[in-house]
Amino acid sequence: MMGLLMSKQEIGDIFTKPGIEKLKVGQILRFDYEGSLQEFRITKLNRKSGKVWVEDVQTYHPDEVQIKDAFGDKEAFDTEKLNG
């Protein structure tokens, strides 16, 4: 998103070695931290050293999204139209 400062951090220390083996770059991680949802996208991964770099992201439920078409008309996001 433009205008938002994305903080990048290394979080490899919270995973086990077998856990790091299952991760992939681009994967979204969601954590419940003291009742607050924290979301991160993996940007870089070094399995050998056990390091995992992530950046903050925010995902949305389809009910929270509204689409504005080329004519300026707004409509609710519809997953049925994507499968079309």
C-alpha cells in the first residue's frame, strides 16, 4: 500500500528448524499477539542459517472490499465473478 511504512524484521528465532523448512517466500503468516492479529509476508528466507525476514501486511476479508470499475461504479467484491 502506498503511504504506509512497511517495517521489515527477521523472525527466524521463533521457528524450529523443521518449521523453517516448510516456509516459502511470499507466504503470509498470521499471529494472535495478546488478542491482536499480526500479519506478515515472508520476503527473504535462508534455511541454512535459520533466518526469516518478513514485512508487515494487512489482509482483508472479501466482505470488507469494494471494487470501483473504470466508470466509477462501486460494487461489492464477488468471488463468483473471479471463477467466471
